[in-house]
Amino acid sequence: MARRPQPQINEQEREKSKRVGALRGLGPYIWPYRMLVLLALVALTLTAAVSLVMPMAVRRVVDNFGTQSEALLDNYFLAALGFSSLLAVGTALRYLLVTRLGEVVVADIRKAVFDRVIGMSPAFFENVMTGEVLSRITTDTTVIQSVLGSSVSVALRNVLLFVGGLVLMLYTSSKLTLMVLLIVPVVIVPILALGRRLRKLSRENQDWIAESSGNASEALLSAQTVQAFTNEAQARSTFAHVTDLSLLAALRRINTRALMTMIVIFLIFSGVVVVLWIGARDVRAGGMSVGALVQFVIYSVMVAGAVGAFSEIWSELQRAAGATERLVALLQISDTVKDPLTPVAPVRPVRGEITFDDVTFTYPSRPDTSALASVNLTIKPAETVAIVGPSGAGKTTVIQMILRFYDPKNGRILLDGVALSDMRREDFRRHLALVPQDPVIFADNARENIRFGRPEATDAEVESAARAAAAHEFIRMLPEGYDSPLGERGVMLSGGQKQRIAIARAILRDAPVLLLDEATSALDAESEQLVQQAVEELAETRTTIIVAHRLATVKKADRIIVMENGQIIAEGQHDDLVSQGGLYAKLARLQFTDGIS
């Protein structure tokens, strides 16, 4: 059964969504287009003014219909056509400007959110699902786009019509206007009461949409695993259940909004009918002219329509406020890993000396368990160091710390004597090349997947890196060779082929520090031998750190570090470690003799 969606951002931030004032968060994104906003306001004011002037012209026509000359009547109707033209042009201009404003502002917000999230450390994604972020970039920005491109301008227009119409109603008949104002509290009460419930339902609806998106993203990204374990029915059932709950929340929101709209419109127009009945009696008694009553009726309809429309738009503004709060929360969320305000430049040229100085680290999701405990380690420039040990020993954590995906709880990590925390991540990471345990293949062709390691590389350099990684032959056999699309997450490739693409990418990067995290675990014996030769050639001129379970791949390393429970328990060369006994000797015995002592 699907769990109730839990807000991934701070719950208190979610609660702020009930304040329409949260739309102020859009200010920094609207400000660059202030001229567009100004022009839209001019067009908006023009259309509202034309709309408010037209009833006066109608009054003159009605009151003087039987006494004015035919030519004068023609002029009245020509003026009406002129007003209609102004109204049409102003409305079209307003639509053009505000729609354009909505598009450009939302595009900027989407880019800002993506720019922020793509640079967040892995700790961020331990607490926020990728599907949640994608929902914010798509669903929430779509809500904002709708509001900026339509609802806000319509709301402002109705405010102008309401205020202007009310003033002109007072001018036309203060008696009837005061009677209309007596109806206002009766209309406001249901708006406030139902509006509060509508806010809650809107937030619930958006939360379920985000939950549905996250569920779908997780299932689709793991489609092969779902199918391999024949869990398609369960995945379909879970997604259908979450989607149905989202639908029910949406229907409750729609029903509440429809009820509010019905009540407000009924109360408004019932009040107008009563006022008109009194006005008609005043006309019969000679207290006001027919034209004045017609003018008052038109203004009453304008004001009533403005209030009715605003009651509908209000819920949209509330939804946009909630969406804005969530997007702003993403933009303002604090990252655990930050660049220094005054960064130090890496030593040039980068030699590749890596130092762990009494490093202790715990993952944010497991604060009571040390992934690294008081680790002291110095890796010399151009030295090849292998890190081995059982699963959970902290081997991959060492790689992640060198990349500064996390900061240590205690201690420092240095590159050529400069602490990583003193440099911008971008500055020192460009001197690192990574082959991860789970190679990432992008939905692009083979050439661009390798070129990802160094975007400015030539085609010849790409192919040279592919040859070095034993990837050239299988790429050449693809339908379009290096231009062959590899599919999302590399679905067109085997595990070993993906790993060779990732190795070619690292070779092409040509960085002074090479990080290999189980880089050859998915390769067959022949490919592993070829790749091993390429790695050995690369390792001659650069610092190489190899994380491996298979000891056969690390026997030739300059130094082997043995880890267990986040600590370094032994180090040395293969033969020395075997002769010392202990964990490494046990692992070697299991792997090289099939467990026979």
C-alpha cells in the first residue's frame, strides 16, 4: 500500500504556501523583465478604463434615444466601435505580454532550480527523491506559468474593475450602492471558510502528484529489475493506487472549488436582482432615469463578475503560492558541502599527492556508524594504490571523500598539500578522472558518451581512448559505429561494454589523478587483461587509486591498503601481505585457491 506522501522539504516551509504573499518569491525572476511588466500594466489599465467608460456612453444613448438627432446617434455608435477596437487591441496586447512574461520567468526558474540541484552533494539526494525534484521542475513551474501568464493579469484587471465599478456605482446611485455593499459580508464568509479548506486540499493534491511522479520514476529507472523479479503487477498496482489517491485529492479540490463558485455567484447575483428590483421601483417613482439604472446595472454586473472571477482565481493564486514556496525551498536549501567564500587555487601543476589526515566520517543517513574512523593515509604522486577489503569496509567512501562528495566529520583531505575544503570543487575535480562501480551511460551516441570526459576532445582522441579501453572493436560493430545511440542508461550495451565506455571516458580526461572503483568487475578475462594493460600504462604518469574486490587486479599495485570497518588495518605489497597472514591473506586464499587452505 502506498504511503501518505511526506513533504521532502521542510514541513514548515510547506505550511507557508497558504500565504499568497509567498508569490513575492518570484520577484527576483520577474525583476529582469520589469519593462515587460510595465507594458502589461499599461495595457491592463487601458482595457479596464475602456470597460468602465462604456456604460456611461450607454446611459447617454438610453436617456437621449428619443430626443437626439440621427447624426448624433451615429456618432455615439461610432464611438462605441472605437472603444471596442481599443478594448480588443489592449486585451490582445495584455495577453501577448503576460503570456510571454510567464514563459520567460518559468524558463528562468526551471534553469535556476536545475542549476542548484545538479550541484548538490549526494547527501541532498539521501533525503529528496529525484522524482520529487522533477515534479517541482515540471508540475510546480507549470502552475506558476499558468498563474503568471493568465491568472495574475486577470486578477489585477478584476481588481481595477471592482474598484472603478464601485466608485462609479456610488456616483450613479449611492443608495443602491450602499445596499449592494450590505451583501458583501454575506459573500465574503463562504469565500473565507471554503478557501481555507481549498488551500489544504490543494497542498494535498500537489503532494500526491509528487509522490506519484517519484514512484513512477523509481519504477521506470529499475524496469529491468522489476521485470526480472516478475513484479510488474505490484509496480502497476502501487502506481495505480498512488495515482488514484492523487485523483481523489484533485476531485475533492475540484468539488470544493465548484461549491464555492456556486455559492458566491448565487449570492452575488441574487443580491443584484434584489437591488435591481428596488432600482426599478425608483425609476417608476421618478427618482432616477432609465439610463442611470441601466448604467448602474452594468456596473453592478461588472463588480459582481469581478468578485466572482476573483474567487475562482484566488485558489489558483494559492496553488501558485504553494508551488513557489516549494521551488524557493529547493533554491534555498542548505548543502552540507559548500565552496569556500575565498577559495585557494590548486597547486600548479597538479602532482596528484592525496593525503588523509586523521579523517573520520559518518554518512548523514547513518550518523551512528563510522564509515571511516581516524584514517591517516598519504598517496604519493604517480603512485598506484589499491584499496581492498570486505563489503562495507569504507573503500568506496575513500573515493567519494577524494571527490569531496562529502566532508569529513573530523580531519582533512588534501591535494598536493592544499585542503579540498579550501578549494572550489570545480577547480580540483577537473584534475580527477573517475570510473564508478556502476558506470553511467547517457542517452547519446558512443562518441559523445566518451567525449563527456573531455568535451573539447577531437574524434581521433575519442577513438584513441576507446582503443586503450578495449572498447573500439565493439563500438565499431554497432549499427552506426561511434554515432550509434546507446539508449537511456546504456540499455543497448552489456555491463562490460558500459564499463569499457566509462574507462575510455576516464582515459580521455587525461587527469593527473585516476580513481577506479571496481572498474573491471564486469569485464571478461580477455577485456580485463587489455584494460589492465591500459590502466598500467596510465598509472605510470599519474596517481591511481584502485578499489577492487578481485585481488588479481591489484597484485601489481605499488601499495595495497587493507580496510575493515572503516579503518586501515594493513598495508604493503601483495606478497608481503600474504606472508603476514590476517584479512588480506584470508581474502587471497579464498580467491586464488577457491577456499582450499
